Amino acid sequence: MKKHILLTGKPGVGKTTVIKKIVPLLGVDAGGFYTEEIRVMDRRMGFRIVTLDGKDGILAHVDCNSNYKVGKYRVDLDSFESVAIPTLEKAIKDKAIIVIDEIGKMELFSMKFKELVSNILDGEKSLLSVIKENGDVFTENIKKRGDVTMITVNYENREGLLEKILGLLKGIGKS
């Protein structure tokens, strides 16, 4: 049975928007986080993660003091892990559907995060996640799993994906 749904696609096509629109429809059965841009006067300065229960933290910022870098952004591993790790651990314990936006370069600097993603995929719960279109060995192996449905988001299909994804998730998390 394919119990995990992974969204991929080019930057800016609406992957995070699809996740954010689906989350309220999942109700209390979902836990996890999504990402948001940090903008100052219309300039993207970084990214924050926001948990489904309202906590947030910095994922990466141009002004962050860190050795972990993706493009012009420096990844704040401590901030990311202090919010994401307990949120995912709680979701694994309490929720039927785990939401991760995203499994990407910035997040994968965290070995704890990679371990939790592996545990989620191998566990009982379902994962709804955004995953980098062109990834490393770790993400490419996730995409090849037999229990994963891959959906490519683009400008043409993004509006119709809510129903498709909800249909795939139908029954998950219901007792």
C-alpha cells in the first residue's frame, strides 16, 4: 500500500501552498511543519519553519552565523532542530499524518532530521511532504520506495491537487 505522498516540482510552483491548503482539511490527525519565506521590503532574507500547532523558528537566513550554507542562506541548525525535532517526535507519537515541508538541502544538514524522516517512512504513520526535485542519494532513495506516491506540482495542475491528495489520504488517521 502506498501510504506516503511526496510533492515535488520546480521552485515557486506552489508546493508549499498546496500543503498549507490541505493541512486545515486534515484536522487534528496531522502534525509537523511547513516553511515560509522571511521577507524584508520585498526581498527574501531567509526561511522560517512553522509548526502546525503554531510554533516557529528560523531555518535559514542571510545574516545567520553558520557553517551550513545553501546559496546565499546560512542554515540555523540549532533553531531548526529545536523546533522541528520535538514537533516531529510528537507527531510520530500522536498523529496519523505527518507533514514535512520540506525534505530539502537545508533540512538535510540535520542528521537528527534525516533519522526521523527514515523512522517515519518505515513506521506506521503516513507522510505528506515536499521533497526536492533534484536531490541527493538520501532523497532519491526515498522517491524510489514502493510505499511512496510521487506527485509533480506545476502551474497547470496545482489547483486540482487538493482533491487528488485528499482522495489518496482518505481513511488515513480515521479510527
